[in-house]
Amino acid sequence: MHSHGEIIVISAEELKKKLDSRQKPVVVEVLGKTEFEKGHVPGAINIPVDELQERAEKELERNSEIIVYCSSFSCHASGNAAHLLWHMGYENVREFSGGKRAWVIAGFPLEKN
């Protein structure tokens, strides 16, 4: 098992900065579709953690910076997703562990479909 040290954990502010830059990361919400539709980080795509293994190869570029998140610090889906991607050979994975809750608390808007 890889330590948490190898997957960089980022804050809402850091994520916002990355989204505002020219080199946008691929942001993945790993919750279910219903949760995603209620509101997500702007520009995020939705791949539930239990579908990640089969969908990552087709939908995520290996050399992209990939940021995974779920609902909040107490939700472990993003950590599981980050480790899964790491084990699949995605080396540029970040975990936004505060999730949607931290995003909203930081004053940033969620996007709805």
C-alpha cells in the first residue's frame, strides 16, 4: 500500500487556483450520479469510485493531472479513488480531501447539470 505521502492532498483554494489557470486539471467527482447532479465542482466529470477501475483507461489520460474528490473530509471515496488510480499507474493524482463541503465553505459555487 502506498502511503498518503505519495498522493498530494490539496485544499479548496489550491484547486480553485488550478481551475483558474490555463493548464486545467481533470477533476473527478467519485460519488454517485445523483450526488453529482445535485451540484459539483465546476467542470468536474463524474466517475463513481466503483466504476473507476473499468472507466479510467478510456476516460482519463495517464499524463493528465487528475484531482479526485467526494463529499467531505469524512468521506473516504476520494482517498480510495486516488490510491486505485495510483496503483493503475496514474502518477499525477491529487486528492481534494475536503470535497464539496470544503469547496462551499471556502465560498466557491457548485455547478448543477
